[in-house]
Amino acid sequence: MELAYYSDYAVRLVNTEEPARGTDTLTSVEAVRGLFGANQSAARRATEADVTRFRSVRARLRAVFEAADAGDETLGVDLLNSLLLEFPVSPQISGHDFRDDDGRPLWHMHLADHPSNATAGYAATAAMGLAFHLTEHGVDRLGLCEAPPCRNAYLDTSTNRSRRYCSDRCATRANVAAYRARKRLEAERPESTGRAADSAQPTTASGDR
């Protein structure tokens, strides 16, 4: 498993809340467990107490994305480093579940956490994955969707660093809104031009009649 894969843990957690819309799906232990995906052994460690803990980590991860989105690289790195210090992991070489044609293990790097609870394990994995992504691709590859009111987090993996939206849906919605705004402007322009031309016509003084 590529270490960059773990960065999706951070995105997944941050996007359980959409502050501008006032929505939050992280409201139960079942929601917490769902964030672990296929890692069911880790998910089973989650308890009701992890709901509050996960929300705290979520706020700190969102702050990393907000700093990166604002162009404050140093702050983004500092915030991420504080998470790495608080939730450490141990990189290990693993070969489980992956075999080549000869039946030999396909060795890969794996992040082994040593959590005191489900939140600590998830936070360690998310922070380390995000750190690998940041150092490999740059802080500016961490973004927040520009389609209001979304502001979901995303990781820009485009070749030309051009991503601006978290999904095709938001990109389409933003493009449609921009198109309609242009059409409104075009429709208003002849009317405005006409009014300007009328006001520019010379007036005839009563004494010249």
C-alpha cells in the first residue's frame, strides 16, 4: 500500500462536516467506524467517546487545509507537525495480502499505529499520510473547494496544479453559475449602454429655440 494512500484518511474526516451549510455527519460511533473503510479491526475499537475526539482532530486537520488554501505554508506545516508529534506511527515493511505470480510477498511500506483509542490510531494515519502527500507534492496541493458554499477538502493530483473543486459536481455547478453570470452581464450591457448614450445627448436650451 502506498503511503500517499493514507492522506485520504484526512480528506475523509475533514469532509464529514460542511460548516457553510451547517451539516455534520459525524454524529455517532457508527459514523466513526465508517471512516475506517476496509480496516474493520481498527473500526471495532471505536466507542461513543471517539465521536467527540474525532471532531477535535477534524478541526485541526481542516485548519491545515485552510492554511494551505490561504497560501500560508509555514502555518500549515506547523499545524501538521503538531499532529504528527501528538499521534506518532511506526513505518514498517509489510507483505500481507499481496503476492506476485510466484507467490512471493510484494513488499510495501505500511504505517503501524500504537493507539490508546480509535481516534489516536486514525489521527496518526491521517496525519502521516497527509505529511507524505505534502512533502511529495507541495503544500499548494492541499485545497478547499472554490464552489460556495461547499469548501470540502481535496488533494490536487493534477499534472498542472489546476484543480479548484472537490468533485466534478462542484466544478459543473461553478461553471454553470459563471456562465449564467456572464449571460446576465451581456444582457444588461446593451441596456446600460443605451442609457449612457441617451444621457450623453446634448440638451437644447430654451433660449436657442
